Amino acid sequence: MSAIDNLPPLREVIAAHQLSARKSLGQNFLLDLNLTAKIARQAGDLSDCDVLEIGPGPGGLTRGLLSEGARKVVAVEKDTRCIAALNDIATAYPGRLEVINGDALEIDPLAHLTPPIRIAANLPYNVGTELLVRWLTPPEWPPFWQSLTLMFQREVADRIVAQPGSKAYGRLAILAQWRAEARIAMSLPPGAFTPPPKVSSAVVHLTAMPEPRYPADPATLSRVVAAAFNQRRKMLRASLKGVAPDIEDRLLAAGIQPTERAEQVPLEAFCALAREVKKG
Ligand code: SAM
């Protein structure tokens, strides 16, 4: 029995189901159930929420989410080898875990979830970043989720919470901070994982705000920010030349010096610029 439930320790689960970690699936497992319960607690009060978990693997975080009281967990795992182990967890928590064998980038699990919904995941970083961008850029706001609790490489986590003037500041910081509160909730050394990755990791917690922090049209803001940071060393009047013919005037109207670089420009000013560009 493990420290948090009546199921076997994860090392035994992995041995019984022969779940040797595969690099191609970005598998670095968390085997300490006290740690996965701690990560689950970062997701907030789960008792009145459905939780979407992406990439449960052998189920360490899944068990953390369930033992911390999640109303229901819907877990999407690509690796078919893990499904039997996950079904054992579903049996131990009757009616509270639904396991879906599929690729999170391709399937839409929304039909399986009832609001309010929180999302939690320890994913390979490339899949995690792609899903994060999707979750941050839905056609409508507020999104279907209340909060995201996601493990990232430390460097990606730093980009999400970065402030103007820092090297990490860019498109991801703007996307994350425009309509969500983003903070680093936990830091984890490589040794927390089996096998250990080369770099440190961090859990980022994002809470969806009911309204964007500053008004702006999402598509225009996205276009402006992509162009600005695509050539981040250039002055904005050069990097944004293609965005509008009279971009210098629009920068000035938004309170931005045309000679500034994207790295120095706060979110509020990017939103003001997007409004000026949108005027047409
Ligand atoms: N959550 C487990 C844990 O913390 O021990 C496993 C973490 S491991 C870093 C990432 C998991 O995501 C693996 O189980 C892997 O098979 C799964 N995965 C990778 N790509 C995926 C995808 N596109 N859709 C769903 N699961 C995926």
C-alpha cells in the first residue's frame, strides 16, 4: 500500500505493467506520491471540479488528484501500455476516473467533462507548450477551464511568468498574462523524476481571469506580438513595418517610442498598440 491510497507503490505498478520509460513519448515519471499529492494541491480546491489530466503515464499525478478529492478526473494518455495500470486506479476510485487512450493534440475531451473544469498535467514540454498556447487562445473568453497547473522545463516556466526587460519576456508571457494570472508554484530538481531529465522543472499555475487585463482584439494582439518578438533585437518601427504602413504614428499613439525594442514594452502598451492597429 502507498502513502496516499490503497494501491501499490508506483515502482511496483511500473514493474507489473512493464512500463519502462520511453524517450520518444517524453516519459519522465514522478514516483513519489507525496510529491504528486503536493502538486495536486497546487491546483486548488478540486472537490467541486472535474479535472482534465493530460499524460497520466503510470498514474502518479492521477492518484494525487483523486486522493486530494477531485470530483472526477478525465485522463488522456497516448501510451497504450499505461491503460491497464490506469484502469486499476479507476477501479479503486469508482465513478471518479475516466481513462481515454488517445493523443491530446488530436482528441477533444470536453464532452467528457462537466464545468467547473481545472487542468493538470506533467507533459513532455513540446506537447505542453502547444497545448498551453491552444488553451490560452480560444475563440471565446472566459475559456472552458478555470485553472491550469502544468509542469514545464524551468526555462519554459520562466518564459510564461517573465516581465518586460528580461530575456525570457516574449510571446508566451504576453499570451499567458493578458487573460490569466500566472505564477510559478513549485520548483523540482531533475532527481524528482525517473529517469531524471537533464534540466530542472517547475509547476506553473495559471488562473483564468473573467476579462482580459486590458482590452484588445485577440487576433490583432497576436499578430503585433508575433511580429515584434520575431525580430526582438530590432527597433519596433522596423520589426512592425509589415503590420501597418504608418506604424510609427500608431506606436506613438499607443505611447510607445518607435525606437524601442519589444523586450522593453509592457503588456498594457502592446494592448494599446493592438487597438491603434485595429482602428484600420
Ligand atoms: N503524469 C505522469 C507522471 O507525472 O509521472 C507521466 C509524465 S511523462 C513526463 C508524460 C506523459 O505524457 C507520458 O505518459 C506520455 O506517454 C504522455 N504523452 C506524451 N505525449 C502525449 C500526447 N500527445 N497525448 C497524451 N499523452 C501524451
